[in-house]
Amino acid sequence: MDTQTMEVKIVKKELAFVDKILKAYEGLAMVTVVGTEGEIGRLKLEFTEGTKDDLLKILNDLQNKVSLEIIEEE
């Protein structure tokens, strides 16, 4: 299986919340905090084609609750 990656930009104070939500879905994606700059944090998500749709649905739902932006997708 080929692994794909994307990065998500999020307000730093919401970083732990989103990290824990995504990690609660075991097998959905590997989540890594890749850094923070001021009030913004970044998460790196590694996932497979088979989990991509579910991951995007969850991220879209989270956008209704926190300030979250997909900034890079490979």
C-alpha cells in the first residue's frame, strides 16, 4: 500500500484536541505534530488511499468546530 501525506494547519490551542480526535480513529492515519509558529500549529497526516475519504470527512466536520486548514496534500 502506498502512503499519502497531507499537512493541516490549526490554531495552536486546538492542536491537542484535533490530534487526539484523529488518533482515536485507530488505523485511520498516522498523526505527527510537525511544529508550531506563533499561534499556529501543523499536523502531518500519513494515510492510505483506503482511509482517505473517511479522513477528509472527519477533517471537514472538524472545520465546523475549530479553525483548520489543509495546506498540503501529496
